[in-house]
Amino acid sequence: MKNTALTHIHEQLGAKMVPFAGYNMPVSYEGVNAEHETVRKGVGVFDVSHMGEFLITGPNALDLIQKVTSNDASKLVDGQAQYSCLPNDTGGIVDDLIVYRLEAEKWLLVVNASNIEKDWNWISGLNTMNAEMRNLSEDYSLLAIQGPKAIEAMQSLTSVDLSTIKFYTFKVADFAEIEHVIISATGYTGSGGFEIYCKNSEVEQIWNKVMEAGKDFGIKPIGLAARDTLRLEMGFCLYGNDIDDKTSPLEAGLGWITKFTKDFTNSENLKKQKENGVMGKLVGFEMNERAIPRHDYDIEDKNGNIIGKVTSGTMSPSLNKGIGLGYVNTENSAIGSEIFVKIRNKSMPATIVKPPFYKG
């Protein structure tokens, strides 16, 4: 089991630690609902240093990124980031990721912790243009400072005006008395804030100064359990649950990051799928009665026919009702349709809705 550079701090804070993607990670500190509310209403900080970082450089860096990712990275300028995915050659997704353009010939790819080795091997195998690749995952840490008070709480730590860093843009600047930190207006909570990329040797100083600067704003450490409820309220996909090697980006509602203005891995087949229509769709749904949908529960129509499966589900802390994502066949996917989730041999009614569930 690997530790992050902050594991000892999480243990000192009394975090409940669990194995996640090969790392010893904090799942909660004071409880998922309290931590969830801290991020929705104030500011919280997550240690997500288990995520992977690949540096792609050289004159052929963009060519490689264009070949392996579904979105169009040529549209980015320095200081912009882009959500994308790595399609495989059988119609599914190797991983979802964020692409950062540092310079014209210097790019950072941020990938999911559980897929670091798989992604590295996949991208390396397609690197016929000899772009330079470095796996920085073991050397870098990542903090997600999330919530509506993040800008105000963190402004004292940097000379950059944080309010000028727009969503999915970033600055390389000073932060918490460390030079050359990536301050990125990204995150997977839907409540605003930043992600801070730094070296492992710098992250403890940054963590301590973040906690100090945020003290007057009620900042708290937040675990992976609340990270999951926050992203699910926004309808964001979680790799391994809602998307995987077998789910098409078009079925997953990720057509907006699948750009057929360029050629990329399996783009011809995905283009045909777009033209012919998909067989199934990832939908959001809210339970009509008090019930909690869980991963892998069957979804039925009103006649008891199985029409799909739940991929993610929880009791939404913000809405106080059961919410979920799941794949259903296309004819049963219309917004407003009634479906039924099989929970302990009972068919519980739910309504298909358009995410996000939490409107803020």
C-alpha cells in the first residue's frame, strides 16, 4: 500500500483510512454529510495526490495528444485545461483525464489513480511519433481546495488574483511561499475552487498554510466519501463505475468531449455510432420514495423487464433523496420517464432527470 506525502497528517487528524487505487487514503474525518456541506457552503481541502501526472513534451507532443484523446486539444492556448477521454479500439474508454497546455510543446495529462500504469502503457504504445513522455505520478502531490469560499480563503497565499483564473484555466505561480505551483480552477465537486499541483517535498508546507489561511473561513479536511457524493450530485462520471473499457463516450453522454473534427483512436467507429444512434444511454434519476440506489442494482420498466443497471447511487446530502446514474436502453431514456430500481427484491419507483441533481 502506497502512502501520499500527507498520510501521517491524515492519521494525526483521526481520518478513517481505506485502501483506494493502491494508496492508503482518507475516506472521512467527521462524517460524509458534514464534510459534504462544508464544501457546498464553505471551503474544504482534499488530498488527491494519488492521481497520476504525465508530462508530454517536444515538437510532437500535441500530435500524440490528438491521437490518443477524444477532445480537440489544438483549441487550447497556454494556461487552458480540457476534460477529455482516452478511447480504446473496441468502443470503450481507457480513462477520462484532464489535459493541460503549459506551453506549445509542453503538456500535462492528469489521469485516474487506478489507471496510471494502464494509461501509461496505452499512450506509450501509440507514441509512434516519439513525443517525449515522463511519468511524474510518484513525485507530485495534488490538493483540491473546493467550495464557494475558496477564492477568498486562499487569496492571501498568492500574488495572483485568484478571481481572474476562470474555470478550466490555470496559472503557474507562487502559492504558500512555494514558487512555480500550478493553480488550476478545476475540481470534481461543482462548488468552485482550485486544484494545486506541487512536488511531494512541498505539499506539507502548502497543506499547513492552506489550513491556516482557511481557518477564519471554516476550512476542513475532506475525505473521498464526500468527494463521491459531491461529484454524483453534479452527475459527473466516475471511472470504473459510470465509464469503463466497455462504455462508449457517446453512450456515457460524453459526446461533447468527442470531436470528429480530427482523427483519433477508434474515431471512425465512434462516428458511425453517432450517425446510427446508441443502444443505451447513461441517465440520471431521482428516487420517488425514500430509498438508496447502489452500484449494480437492476433497473426495470413498469412491467418488470430489466432495462439497465445502476452505475452510481447515494443518498444526496444536499437534496435528502436517493439519486443515481445508470445505463438504460435508449427507448427508456427520456427525461421524465418512470423507471424502477430493484432494491432488496422490491421495485422502487424513480424518475429520469437531467443532471446536475444539485443546482446550487
